[in-house]
Amino acid sequence: MACAEFPFHVPSLEELAGVLQNGLQENFADAQVSVVDCPDLTKEPFTFPAKGICGKTRIAEVGGVPYLMPLVNKKKVYDVNKIAKEIRLPGAFILGAGAGPFQTLGFNSEFMPVIQTEGAHTPPVNGSYFARVNPADGGCLLEKYSEKHQDYGCALLANLFASEGQPGKVIEVKAKRRTGKLNFVTCMRETLEKHYGDKPIGMGGTFLVQKGKVKAHIMPAEFSSCPLNSDEDVNKWLQFYEMQGPLVCLPVFVSKDPGFDLRLEHTHFFSHHGNGGHYHYDTTPDTVEYLGYFSPAEFLFRIDQPKETHSIGRD
Ligand SMILES: [Zn+2]
């Protein structure tokens, strides 16, 4: 499979924390960014199979929206253990946002990869979730992938943050009461773009929506049989929801596309109360509270980049 590699600009954590502090305080009434030891992510509410998000950090963008629309390309199926090898990090701990493995599930869904991939001496652990539109009532059905399935598949498109899953220093971001128009991730991404310009920064990790609600979507279980040719078509096809915190979010973002047709930000989330999906923005600016842990990525890997592209469905 075609795979391109690009080194990100990697400033010190202290420098990044200072830059993000300046940007976030323009969009939130209360913002505090600091460099801390990563909390143990195997604990609640994260419950990840790895303790941290440090060591040999990478972002992988696999496939893309052009494999989902105008019409689905059902040849585009992937295996996360193989992706870990492609990015030269077998045994990587991988978090992110993508499309659920329809090849196993038999239907389309939102995928929240949380995967300790197969290492030379360690078995893989699949802590992923998927969210589907409930066929009974149109609501959200969130399930842990490994409860019914043994594979490590994903499909069509994925934005992944990979690391050795080690503890270590990370950037902690606390932001409360949104006063600006930008969502939490877009605010951080645009802040980095403004500061670093043509030197792309990639970041990933996890954040909690501790209080408040978010606007989210879930793709329908059936792929569209008529071509989705505009954002309007896409928005009619998607199912939108307002979902209540606390939510565990899996963000991946890149400040500037160095020419690989990237989706610049993509965040999916799960929860322990049955809500999960694709994060758009919080709908409760006066009460929202975010707490996040982020690492900068050292390398970008672009896997199976679509040759024919378009700009619809990237929100
Ligand atoms: Zn998504």
C-alpha cells in the first residue's frame, strides 16, 4: 500500500504550551496550559490499554473521505496491526477517529480506535468502540468492539495518533466557558497554524468534555446509494445528535497540510453512558469544561492517499 512519510516540526513542550495558552485564552474565559506527567490512562474515565501517549509519536492518515463519497468504495478496508507496521512502530498504541470496519460489522458506523497493536512479544488489545444509529429508534448505540469481534479492522478513512504508549511529559490543557466561536480542537489547531505558519505541527492524545454537551454525528448504517455530491447532501445523510458529557475524546490534528490532502482535524469520542460519535463543537459554551492531554507527533505517515479527491464532507 502506498505510504508517504513527512517529518513534523517539533517544538519543545514548554514552547507549545506557551503558544497554546495565548490562543486558548482568546476563545475561553478560563484557559490553563502546562507541561505535566501524563496521568495513568489505564484508569477511569479513559480505561485505555496503555498508560500514556509518549514515545516515537506519529500521526497516520489512512484513506480519506473520497473513499466514502460520492459513493462508497468497499475495497478500502484496513488492519490496524498492519498500519502499525507501515508506520514502523509495531506494538504502537493507537488512538483516533475513523469509519468502523463494515467488512466485519456488516454495516457502517463511527469508529473510535483505542488499540494496543501487536508487538514482537506482546499480544494486541482492542479497546476500541463503535457507534451506530440504533435501528430501533434512530438513537445512538455505542458498543465496545471486542465484545463481539476479534479482528483489528477499520475502513475507508482514519486519522490516527500512534505512540509507544509510554508515560512521560505531555501538554495538559484546561479550558472552561467558551467565549469565542471556535471549537476546542479548531482553536488549538488554528493557534498553531498562526504561530508556526508553513512549519506543520501534528498533535494527538485525548481530552474530556467534563461538563456540557456537544453536537455530534453518526453515519447511517447503510452507505448512501445515491451519490453525495455536496456538503448539503452529506448533512442530509448524516444523523446529528446533542450528547451529554462526560465524554472521552480522541483528537488528531495537523496545523497545516504539507501537501498530502489531509483532513486537518478529526475527533471521535466514547463515553461510559452509551454516547459516542464524531465531535463537531460544544453546544453549551457557558458551562463547558475541557481537560486534555496532548503530545506532538514526530512524523506524519500518509497511507493509501486517494488519487481523486474533493473537499466535501471534511467537517
Ligand atoms: Zn468522524
